[in-house]
Amino acid sequence: MPLNLEPNIPDPDGFYEELVACQRDLPDDKALLFQAKLLLVLANHVGERSVLTQAMQAALRSL
């Protein structure tokens, strides 16, 4: 399965607002921990190692 890099979230602005709201009152260290835990939950949901590798490579390329 190839990594989908096309827009795929029905309400991207609403998702972004919810994501920001989850971290708004957290200190920086807790916000980073939240992000790491969210990443691992989503990675587990995806499950396919080749897709996860493609996602990591895409993220590195965008730095």
C-alpha cells in the first residue's frame, strides 16, 4: 500500500483546531509527550510497516 500524501481529512480546519486545543494548556514537555503518544497510536492504527517507513521518509524530506 503506498503512502497517501493527498488531502484526506474531510474537515482539515476543524481537525487542526481540535489538535491545537488538545495541547493549548499543556506545558511544552507535556505537549511533546502528547504528540509522541498520538504518533504511536496512529502508527499502530496504520500498522503497515512499509507505509510507516514512507511516512517517516516524507517527514524527513520536508525538514
